[in-house]
Amino acid sequence: MECIRCGQKHGSALKTCKTCLEYVKKRRHTRGRCRRCGSHPVLTGRSVCRACLRYTRTVTRERIQRAKANGLCARCRTLPQEEGGYCLRCVAWRANYQKTVKSNCLRAYGGSCVCCGEIELEFLTIEHRNQDGAEMRRRWKIGAGQATYLWLKSHGYPQNLGLEALCWNCQQGRYHNGGICPHVR
């Protein structure tokens, strides 16, 4: 088939080639329009409009339900499901991805506990210096844990939010002792 934009031949059943399609999507995005439909303004922090986001979520939900009903992995749709609707390969991929996101986030905020110097990733967490973590998550409409790490990643690890890396012991010590860690007393 021949592309209607550039005239080059391509093996797709679409009217435009992949290069032209990506160009159009990028141009729409730079103009503040939806990358998918191009006719509506994008949502804040997204590259698609509300209607396309709703459509995409519905299609994804249906695809996952079909895969699970057929006994396939909800993510890759090829291997038999093992753990919670996902194959072991996808479970391992997700665990590795989550560990990488947490590691990068903690590295951006010092990489070690600011109180005792602990560097073991499994013990480290993100602490809100002003004890306003719940308020921040409500204001920005983000969840706790992994959702916070992903939000910080997508916003370039902002340094002006009063965040720091703390180990779990120091964080709990501060919580139960009025903001003062037992190491400091």
C-alpha cells in the first residue's frame, strides 16, 4: 500500500506509513491536542484527551478480561497464567521494574538514610520532612508506595517537596517520638 502523506510504499494496511503516523502524533502533541484523535485538548500530565483515555482504559480492561478467561497472562497474553493472572516471566519483570523505580527514586534523594546512613534498598523509604505525606498525596491525587515513586519519576524527582531518604527504623522512630529519631536522642 502507498502512504497518502509521503507516497512511499509500506507493508501496512493503514493509509499512512509508520513514520508519517508518528510525525502526526508528535505534531498534535506539541500543539496541545490529543495524540490519538487530534481533535480535543489533552488532560494535564497526559498526551491524550478524556474521551481517548476512557476508551483506551475500556479496551485494555476488556483485553485483560479476555486473556484471563482464556487462561492466558493478562500482560503478555501468550503464556499460561500462574500467579494472580500473570505468568511467572511477567511477575519477575514487574518485580524487577518496581525495584528499579524505587532504586532510582531513592538515589535521587540521597541513596542512604539521612539519619543513620543505611544503604540497603529493602530498608529505605521516602520520608516527608514536614510529616505531610498524606496531605501531599491527596493534593496531587497519587497513591502511596510504588505510585509515589512513579509520580516522582514522572515529575523529574522534584527537590522542593521536602522529601528525603530514611530507613524504616528511623522513619518509625521519628513517627513515634514526635519527629525525633532515637539515634539523635
